Amino acid sequence: MQMVGQPSVNYLFLATKNKEMIFKMCKPVLTVVLICITSISFCQFRAKEINWTSDGNAYMKIKDGGIVKTDVKSNAETILIKKEQVTPEGRTTPLKFNIYNFSTDNSKLLIYTNTAKVWRYNTRGDYWVLDITSNKLRQLGSGLPNQSLMFAKFSPDGKKVGYVSQHDVYMEDLATHQVTQLTKNGTRKFINGTFDWVYEEEFGCRDGFRWSPDSKMIAFWQVDATKIRDYYMLNTTDSIYSRVIPVEYPKVGEPPSPVRIGVININSGKITWMNIPGDPQEHYLPRMEWSLNSNEIVVQQLNRKQNESKLFYCNPETGVAKSFYEESDKAWIDIKSVWNDDDPIGWDWINKGNDFLWVSEKDGWRHIYKLSHDGKKETLLTKGDYDIAGLKAIDDAGQYVYFMASPKNATQLYLFRTRLDGKANAEEISPQNPQGVNDYNISPNAAYAMHGFSNHNTFPAREWISLPDHKALDESKSLAHTMKSNENSNINYFTLTTEDNITVDGWMIKPENFDSTKKYPLVFYVYSEPAAITTEDSYGGQNNFLYAGNMSHDGYFQVSVDNRGTPALKGVAWRKSIYRKIGIINIHDQAMAAKKLLERPYFDKDRVAVWGWSGGGSATLNLLFQYPEIYKTGIAISAVGNQLFYDNIYQERYMGLPQENKEDFVKGSPIYYAKNLQGNLLYIHGTGDDNVHYSNAEVLLNELIKYNKQFQFMPYPNRTHSISEGDGTRKHLSTLYTTYLQKNCPGGGR
């Protein structure tokens, strides 16, 4: 489930959590996200600012319609591509693009343009190839519909390009321009080379094929969603007759779409299917990559409960699969994207493919391990009672791995490194001061990095540094010279221990001209589920983007805390305590934190409000219904009203299977407690929400109506989960939110 609403991650650096509304609401300063360029892989979701050269001494960027290379140390620029070279014949303006890829030998350039959204991201569009030697520019996909190509990438030898169009895999010869359709059975619900809605949403799977290192084969996913029932959305505004929009969507309790891995011999066209053990309708295949050779593929398989993980080596010629590494958990096992979100394609091979890095939580903390190729030898690299947040770089030559962690404060992030032999303790690379959230885009040779920093009262700043000494390359542009604090900030971070002896992190914004002899309203912002935290110590994450005005000026206290079950760097016991208890343990922790805060004499217990979006909307409903003595006003947006209505991958991962413990789903759902509503409720939902379906709203409304509970409801016609489409939508939503809050929970000291 995507967290939508007030960003809880460091949206200025976007190092984690691919949440689409972060981009729509917050205009990132530095976009360093979700694009990987290697000799064999190219994935595009959003552009990134730093596109390193292979030697790590320079980076490329788009400038004046072309591409320039900039030396990191000298800042000298070299023009690689002029805008005239990317101007199609017969046109006067160059192609507009922000995602591109050079072939391995740098003789060709692949450009992605004219993009369109598929669910969350613009993964469909047009591709062009520039032959730099002959200076000829040509569009790919002759005979295919415009804006239909997806995930195009060069073969490693640079002679061909593979791509997906209309649910099938294609290959195009760059010398002859011949287009070959490699799979021929693709439909809306029988998908080759990409994924259905739920794999994209919950596993981050989009690009669904990989070239072999020898350029002779393509491995791809095939998703059979034909047995998955459609959820029907209804478009009632775009014409005089309504139009049904079907979305293949496996609800909780429904078996997964069968998925299999095929390998295409591009010369013969023969497809060999990997014979991975297990019922395809009871397992997932969230990761697949080639080894560093063309003789084997590595695949991760999860069982349906997602608490058993197996790694397989598959023979691309015979399809034989051999399990070589397994682990299990009493709750769930996170997949690779959780700890390496900026690299959704690739495997972390080291030592010429004899070993690879893997992350596991099996000892109670999220740690990096080095595994031998056969999985038999395992070395713990990050020793200690702390969690790593994610990998940042692997210096194979220097024998180090760089990673993010924060052993002392789970709201912050710092860069560390440790040796790949496991014989040394980790060393902190980030300076200890100032304290806050650091982020890094590290060069392939681990010699340089773009370093960004902010905290709750320090504006985002960035600098070029060398590694591992962390020295600024240009002292005049270092953080020491450019970093500025917000002198008007009145944000305070705190910890609080509840009556259950649970210590939570939180932030608080006081009203302007606070008078401790008066009583003030308290507005809680919540998310509370395993997808995100709300208390990261970065700049701007505390802003209430929906409020039309200044909440501090208008006399409100604002607070957010992170309960058990959120993905804070506090160990497995903290994160996985929520297993089978969403809607119970997170709600209890939030309520007990509120209860503790309300012991302070300057809070008005009759003016306590709570709001949230998506999972935070669900939490808002549960808090308002389960603890009416605490929360008097709630604003819930795009909320899951009934957990049984959400998708199987997310909800079953954290709640188990309803066939075995349905009562947990029922008693964790807001609809179960709706009869307890006593306060003021504003409930908001988009009728075109493909993520949290509009039916969640209607069943909850019926329950409230059943018990004669009065409330205010606002449906936004044909808007998605983000409620961002259409003229005037954001302003209307903001006005609605603000007016309701001011009326039912008025600001100011009394």
C-alpha cells in the first residue's frame, strides 16, 4: 500500500519509499531515484540528476537539449551529444527527454520520450536510437502504436534493443531495423515482460525482462492474471454514458496470479520455461536476474504468506531449478527493494561472481551478509544491535560496502562502510554534526559522492565530496558554507514512553505566541502501517500540505508519532510486532501516546483531531471509532475501511491468510468499530481509486448509516488514490480540509 499524503520520507533526497504523491506535492530539490544504468540493464521510472560515467570520475546531465559530461573534480564540461543530434529529421526542435542510456561501447544512445503513465509511473512511451558514429536518429518500434513501448534497453553487445509493447516482448535489430515479436500471446490479463497491478504496487516490479550477458537470450516474467477477478471502476463523467474500467485485482484471500520465468533464444525463438518447484498460485517470484554469466539465472521465490524465501539457480537451456539458499520468519520476509530501493534491477555480485551480498533480519536486526555463490558460506558484515537502512555502494576493488544506518536515533540517517571480509566493525563516514538525514549518490568507484543533508529546521543543502574522507571538493560550496537553518522553525523532536512502556519517536509544532496558561487544540497526523514512518528528521516532512494557511499562526499544536509496526530502524521486534495486528497494536500505541501527551495542562481535551491518508486514513477511522474519548474530530482520506477489500500481497504479508485468521482482519478494520462514532468525521475518497477501491467507502458509509451516525462525506469523481486529477481538485480538497478542521476543531488558545 503506497503511503500518500504528507511525506514521511526525506522527499528532498528521495532515497527511499517510492510514493508518488511525494513528487506531486513537494517539488524535489534533488531527484536521485529509481534509475539504474549498467552494461546490461536499464530501468526507467523517473529521471535522476546524477548519471555517472562507468569510471566514476564524471557524471552526465542534460543541458541545452543535449548531453554533457562533467568532471567531478575539475567541474570541466565536455559535450557528448548536441541538441541537433537528437532533433528528428523534418523537425525544428529536439526530442524532449530526461531518461537516456548509452550502449556499452558508447557508440549509440537510447532516448525515452513522449511518456505516459501506467498505474503509478510513466513507463510507456516512445524510444529513439541515435547512432553516434553515423549521426543518424531513428525511432524504434516501426509498425507498433506510438507511445506503446516499455523498458527498452540495449543488448550488452549493443546490436539490438529489446522492449515490451502491448503485453508482448519484442526485439529490434539496429543494423537491419527488423522488428521481431518474441512472445505472441499477450493480452490485458496475460502479460509478458511486465506485470499486473498488484506486482507493480506491492513488489515494485515493472520492467519484466533481462538480456543475457552474451546477448543471445532474453529472460522474462509471464503473468497469468486470467483467473484474477476484475474490480470494476465506473467512469461516469467523461461521456453521457458511463464506462466500465476493469482492473485485475486479487483481493485478500484470493490466490496470486500464476507467474513463471521464460528464456527466449533470440535466434531460434524457442522459449524454455524455468521449472521452479511449488504451486504457482501459492507462490510469488518477485526477483529474477542473470548471474554474471549466461549459464544461469537467479530467482527469488516467496510463499504466499511471504514468510519463506528461497533462492534458485535456473539453467536457461534446460529449465532445471536448484534451490541454494532458504530462510523463514514467523512474520514476513522483506524483498530486496526494501533495502535497495534505488536499484530495482540487478544483483549485488562481488568477487567476480563468487559471492554476493544479501540482507536478512534473521538475527533480530536488518544486517548485510556475504554469501558464497553456492549459498553454503555465510559471513555477517554488519555486526551489532542496529539496522541498516539500505545499501549505497559496493567498492569491490577496495573491499568495502557502503550503507545507511542510524544506530542511535531511528529518525536520522548516516553513511557507514564496512569491510567485505567481515573482519572489522563498521565505521561511520558521515560527520556526526550536524545531526539529521544524510543521503548520498555514490560514484561506481566509490571515490566521490553527491552528499545531501537536512533536518527538521535546516534547509536542504548538498555538496560534492570525496570518499572515504568525506571532504568537500569545493570548500566554498561545502555544507559548512551553504547550509542554512530556518530561524522561524518551532518544530521539536521528542521521545515519549506510554503506560505500556513503549517509547515512541515524535515531533511537535507549537502555536505561535504559545501561552502555557491557555489550552490549545492538538492535531495528530498519522500513518502507522508498515509501509512508512512519519517522523524522519528531514526538512519539510512536518508540513501540513493540505491546510490552507499557517496552522501555527492559527493556534494549533501539530504532532506525529511512530508506533510499533512502522519500519523504523528499531529492530525486528519493533517492526514485526504488528503481524496480524494492523488496526489493533498500531492504533493502541497511537492512542496511548495521545493519552500521555494530553496529561500536559495546555492541551484542550475537547479539541483533539486526527487525520491521515491511505493507511493513515484507516488509522484515523480506527482511532476515532476505537478511542472516541480521546479523538473528537477525524479527517480520513482514501482509507481502507475493510481489510478484506485490499490486495492480497500487501494485506496477507502483514496479516496472514483470512482462511486461517479471518477474525484478525475483521477486528482490525474500521468498519468493525464504526458504530462507536461519537465525534466529527470527514471522509474523503476518489471514485476512480484503483488502489484503495471506492467500495471501501460505500460499505463504511452503510455501516455508519445503519447506526444513524452523522458525518460528512466527499467523493471526488474519477480521481485516483492521490486525488490529484482535474482542474481545481487540490485547491478544493485543501479548502474542504481546512474549513472542516477550523469549524470542528477551532484553533487558538483559550
